[in-house]
Amino acid sequence: SGMSWSWGWASAGSSILAEFGTLHLEFLHLSELSGNPAVCALSQVRNIRRVLSRVEKPQGLYPNFLSPVTGSWVQHHVSIGGLGDSFYEYLIKSWLMSDKKDSEAKKMYDDALEAIEKHLVKKSAGGLTYIAEWRGGILDHKMGHLACFSGGMIALGAQHSSGERRQRHMELAAEITSTCHESYTRSDTKLGPEAFRFDAGSEATATRLSERYYILRPEVVESYMYLWRLTHQPKYRHWGWEVVQALEKHCRVEAGFSGIRDVYTTTPTHDNMQQSFFLAETLKYLYLLFCEDDVLSLEDWVFNTEAHPLPINHTDLKA
């Protein structure tokens, strides 16, 4: 019931995977607080996932655009970064938040990650592991800053696997996080660009002027936090401190912190904007990186896509 609505720039009036696929944690928590799932429309939110579970997926991958009219995919553009990102993390986190009762979410996550491993995970000539984008069967060998959250997500999911699968996923998480770190260290400011590419002899660097900016994004330090919590390898804290120093040097301004227009110059110009996610996510993940593990323990909390902590439930809500 009701009316469909979509962003004007979305392909053919489509709905976006990272929007309609990123509702579950919040509505589950609202249902927990109210004690009445019906009031909070949890069943409708769960139905979105059921539709996604049934719809045919190219190579097992989830494209970024879905028609709200036909229920079919519009364009076969797959990205673990912008337009797709939070859908994937909400699958594994929904399972964790349900105290591991939401088996549908876990299966969808496992199947999606298997398809990503098979079709999108690549290794550069220089040995850097990255997750490419997929456009109708053709790979675009770029990785957006937004996709750098995936190292933390994969590491979190790996904790609940066993044997060879657990080891493989932890190695993949570490390799992706290392690649994202390289995108920072290869810039003059030691901050990462909006997107970086692996083509024409370039690796983990932005090759287009339109991708050289940094707007205080959190995804890289988010993965540092998860990898530190799950491995306690000191390098993740060292890498996090490098980010703190770079932020202080290049982004601090009189009234706060500002994004910069080009990470490949030692005298960058500011964009005069402090994004809301800088406080909600970037600084929070940096703080948690240097905290004791029992501060918002991963055993008791999950973080939504804006890093707001939500408690792991110990009741089985019925839609």
C-alpha cells in the first residue's frame, strides 16, 4: 500500500539497495523497545528481505537498483561501496543482533559473500587485494572509500565460521584493509581519496581528478577498529594513529574539521564542510580503536551503518 518514491537521479526511478536493504536493525530495535512488532512495521521490513531472497540474482550478486514497480533489477551494476554497502553489513549484523536466530539473514550474507569472493575479489599485479565493481558482467577495477568498510564486516562475520572458511575470510579481511591503508599511505596527505583504481599501471591511487578528495569518511578506520578488536595486531592502532595525525595536520580548522579537495598535495584546500558522519562515525571508531575492548563490546553491541550502537537482543521477536 502507499506510494513508491525514488531519487530523481536513481536509474529509471529505481529504489536503491543500500536504502531499502538498510532498515532491519533499527526496526528490530524499535520492536524490542515497544514490545509490539506490528506497530513498528517489522513484518514489512522483513518482507523486503524475502523479496530480495527470492528474486533472481546475476551470478549470485545483488545489483544496486531495483524497480519498485516490477520488482526486477534495473541495470546490473554491483558495488560493495556506494549504493550497495550497508545492505551487506545489515545481513550479518541482523543475525548477530537476533542472538544468532535470524538464519535467513545469515544464509543471505554467506551466499552474497561467496558470490563476491568468486566474481569481484581481485589481486593487483603488485599483490593488493581489492573488491572491483561489476557492470553487466564487465569488471571496473576501482574501489571506493565507502567499500573499505568491508574489511571489518568480513572479519566480524569470520568470527562465526570455523576451520578453513574462518581463516580464509580473516585473511581476506586483513588484505582488503591493508589495501585501503595503502590508498592512504600513497597520498601526500596520508589520507585516502574518494575512490582508487587498479589500472594503467596505477594501484590504490585515484587516477581521476573527480576522485581525489577526502570528506572525513570513516570506513577505513572502521575496519581498523574491527581488525584490532578481533586480532589485537598493533599495526591497526599504528595505522589509526597515522590517520589522527593526518586529520590534525590537514583537516583541522578554526571551527572544527574540514574535508580537503585533493589528497595528493601537501597544501590542500578545504571544502569548508564538516560532514555529520565525522562525529558519528570517524571519531567514534577512532576512539573505540584505542579503548579497552569492553567499551561497547562486540559481544554485546552491533553498530548500524552510522555507527550508532544497538544492543544484541536476547528475545525472539515474531513478526
